[in-house]
Amino acid sequence: MKQNQLVFILLVGVISQWSWSQNPILKNTDPNFLYAADPAAEVYNDKVYVYCSHDQPDAENYSGMQDYIVLESSDLKTWINHGVVLKPREYSWAYGQMNAPDVAYKNGWYYFYFPYDKTHIGVAKSKSPIGPWEEAVTDKITTIFDPTVFIDDDGQAYIYGNDTKVDIGDKGRHVMGAKLKDNMIELDGPWMRLSEEEVNEAVHCFKRNGKYYFMGRKGWKTGYWMADTPLPTKPYAEFKGYITVEQRDAPVHMSAIEFKNQWYFFYQRGDVNKGTFHRRSACFDKMTFREDGTIEPIVYTLD
């Protein structure tokens, strides 16, 4: 354990920190550049942490995705690239393609939820938002596509995703949700369908002014739903429409945070940094709301 901690400290010692224009967050002219995709943004201790999957520089598909990156900022201008901080394939039980992750904090631990073999959900944990990470489980805790975890104001944790590639709900592809037990590594009840409409992938949940928002990829755009409860079932969450334009260069995996009284929408692009649909880069833009709580269309920017 001490040897692993020493290695981690040495790695942190060579992380990169610099200031730049906004998008993409990492540029291919930066030191230690990496393709950072599927950005899951979180706010901890007045800092933004963006947990990303990792596309390989020569990728022509997603099979090379096998570890995870963390980016950090205290002002969304100067960023620290911590590089690869978690390699789940070092765990004897984790294998295959490592897709979009998420992280949640509870009971003094940061829990890192990662898919292995595309839809099996593993969990690592750490006392720090950047690691080092240790195994929280020795097997999958559930099966879902693109997991995201949300902790409500009362401390209850929920896990969301969609059943695009798994058979856990009604036939089709829907927003799915379930309670997590207090230990954060077990489901506390069955998966429940939360949307009438279908969704392709990339479900994300957040709460604002007492309303629950569920985002997801529908075709090549980001759609969203609103509800009064974290697990809306019959009536399902209400589909409110699309907040992004149709774009086929992979911008449709998203997350949303409030930071210093401003909301931000994080997403990915494959048309920057000499990228492709399989070599993606994390970006973000401001997100604004109308008086009725609905979301204004997101304007993608490049600086």
C-alpha cells in the first residue's frame, strides 16, 4: 500500500497546470495532452472535477478505452490535468471496454462508478476526489449503460442510466433509475423506467429549485425531461424537448453543474484536436434557464 501511495504522489508531482481559453479544455498543444471524453463534472470543496473516459490517440473504435482521467479547476480558466488516475483493468474482475464514468461523495468517501465490458458497473473509492482509488467491490454491482449517480438533499443516493444494451426494463431504450443503499455499492430496490420516450445513451440527472432534470442523447441531440420526484413512474418524467442542435461529431455525452452561482453544461467534441468520433475532447459552456425552469438552447463555442 505504501509503495502504491508513493507512486501516486510521484505521478501527481508531474501533472500539468496551465491557463487557456475555454474550449476544448485540453488542447493537443498542451503538455501531457490526452483525449478526455464522456465528461462527468462534479463540484467538491469549491473546485470542479471532471471525470473522463480516455480515448486512444490512434483510436478507430472504442475498444481501447481502458482507464480514466481527472481534470480539476477552481475557476474554470486554469485547469490541472491529473492524467490517468484509475486503471480498472488492474482489478482482477474488471475487463473489456471502459465507458463513461461518474463519481459521487458520501460518508467521507468518493465513489468512482465505471462500466467495464460496456455495461457491468464496478466501483472504486478514495478519500480524495483524485485518488488514489481502491476497490470498493470485487464484482459488478448492477448492469446498466452509462451510469450516473445523484445524491438528493436528504442524503438518499440514486443511480441512473439507460437500458439500451441490457434487458432490465420494458422493451426499448428508456431513462432508468434505482435507489442505492447507504453503502453506495448495492441497489436498494429494482430498476424503474422513468421516461415514456426512448433515449440512446448518456443519461444524467441533476436538481434545481426542487425540480429533477434528466438529460440524455436522443439521436444526435441532447433531450431532457423534468419531474417532481427522483424516480418518476407513471406519470413518467415529462419530456421538454432538445437543448442542442444536431451534430454528428460526438457532442452528445453531457453533464451539468452549478458553480459559483452559474450553471454549466459539459460535453464532448470530436471535431477538435485532430479528433474523430472515437477521439473526443471535453468542453463546456454556460447553461441558462427560463423562468418556468426549462432550459435555454445550449450554444457550442470554441475559443
